[in-house]
Amino acid sequence: MSRAKNIKDNTSIVEVLADLGYHVHAHGGDREQQFSCDLHGDGSDSKPSARAYPDSNSWYCFACGKVRDAISTVREKWGYSFPEACKYLEDEYGVDYTPSAHTQSSEEESEEDRTQAQWEEEVKRTETLLTNFSRDFQDRSWLIPLWEGFDYLTWQNQKKGLTPRKGLESLREKAIRLASMKVARGDL
């Protein structure tokens, strides 16, 4: 069992959300709960845009368009790295992680954790680049297919467990190439 799966299996997303200050009932049982998300826009959410799903130990924000678990929530909320978020959750919620003889070696676990951290870094870099271009250019129509490609690649990762890092790298290269052409033509 991976470190991330161990944390997901042994922490309640609703409890983590409540401890981070989100307005959910920590002991609400297995019922889904709506709450406001502060991880998009200017950080204020006047209407509840997120829903916690205790059965999958995850939550989804309709405004962000993202599925999050305890680790990604702590990472985004506090800016922690993947290992820092894992350590925090293990310490805070008493999650013991000791690979046994029936699981992968700690070297393989570290590789899996590194791969997840690298994927999340690729997503963050790509999203930042596209967000900056969206802000900087008056004509943003050329960015629509790039955002759609970004959404597709991140959906692929969430639904299928794939980490198409090369796809994100290619998407960033294309965005930079198109932006350079726009700048050369004076389309800023």
C-alpha cells in the first residue's frame, strides 16, 4: 500500500476539512455535505461551491473543477510539498505508515510518492502559465483549446490514474510558442 493510499484510507476527509476551517460537520457520518471553497478566485466563496464525499474520502469544487483528497487539500491550503503534507496528516491524525513484507519496498514507495509530487508540480506549472496568459492577453480565444487540453489531461489523471506529464510539457510548449507569435505580432 502506498503512503498516499494509507493516508486516504485512514483519515476522514470531512474531519480534515473541518480542522482546516471549512464549514462541514466533522461527525456528519457518511452523508455528503456542501461547503464554500476558498481555493479559487479571490479566496472568498459567497455560495457553497464544493461538496464533500465521505464514501470516497474526497471532495469536489464545481468552481475550481477539481477533485481533492486530504493530501492535495493540505498542499493547496498551506502550500506544502507532497512529503510535507503526508507527514502533517500522518502526525495530526495518527496514521502509522510502515511498509510490511506484503507491500512494496520503501524505495518503491518513495518513487510512487515522487511521481505523484512531480505530477502535481507539472499541473501547477501548467495552470500558472495558462492563468498568466489568460490575464496578460486581450484576445484569449486562442487559449480555449489549451485550457480544454489541460482539463482533459488532468481528468485523465483523476479518472484513470495516468500521469501524462509529457502531455502537460507539450501543452506548455505549445502555449509558449503561440504566445510568442502573439507578442511578435503585437497582440498583447
